[in-house]
Amino acid sequence: MHAGALTAHGEARDADFYLTALTYGHYLWQRGLAARATLCLDRALGADLGGDEPVLREWPLPYAAMRWFLAHTPPEIFIGNPRVHFQHLADRMNEPRRDQRRWRAWACWALARATRPEWPCDPKHRVVEPSLDEIAARLVHHGIAGEAALWRSVVETRPL
């Protein structure tokens, strides 16, 4: 498998793209490419899903997988600082579905903070960091049905 699996979808960011992004992320993880695998989960979270797609019954939004990737990346593998990545991504998000994708990025930022609290924020990036309650409220408003509860169950679990 290679990146062409994602580009083969063209501009479509539908359920098929979502499943491909998850599959490719798993493929990359198995090959020790943790940073690229994490970015694939990020891409999956950017898919245009209404919440009623059959794929979501078997493969819900990958908040648990994201937290697992962040917790289980071996220390010798470079992953950068996902907390900073998500902080910048959330603050600089553009269309399509800007608000939905922005709050999903903040949700992943919170997962990074909860999972690896030693990762620092970017002190030069002047942004107001949202609370867990604000992220959940925005996911209720901009996300799909059940998304906020799914995310909350992952972010509030004890460290992995």
C-alpha cells in the first residue's frame, strides 16, 4: 500500500476515503512509521461523513486509535510533537467543513495532552486553548451524532 491509495479518491472525502485512510494508517503503523500513521488518522477525521455510514458501525471515528498511537509510539521513533501539530492545525483550519475539522483537531490536541503531558505547547503560538467541556460542546454542535460522547470516553480514560 502507498499514498496513491488516498490520492486515488480524487477530491472525494467520503466513506470510502475514510476507510482507506484508516487502512493506510494501520499499514504504516505496522511498518514502524508512527508519524505518518498518525497523519492518516488525521486525514480520516477530515472525511465528510454524516454519521449514518455503515463503515462507522465497524470503524467509529478514530479517537481511540489516535490515543493508542500516541501512547504506544516507541521512544526511538520520531513522531515530532503532536500536541503542537494539532494546536496549529486547529488554529489554521480552512474550508471545507472548517468548524467540524477544527474541533476534531482540538479534540486530538486534548488527546495528545492527556496521553503525553510531557509534550509542551508552542509558547510562540498565541492561541486560547479550549477546555474539554468546550471541545465536547463544539463536537456536539459540529460533529456527528455520538461523536462528543465517543471522544469524551477516550480522553477521560486513564493513561494507557
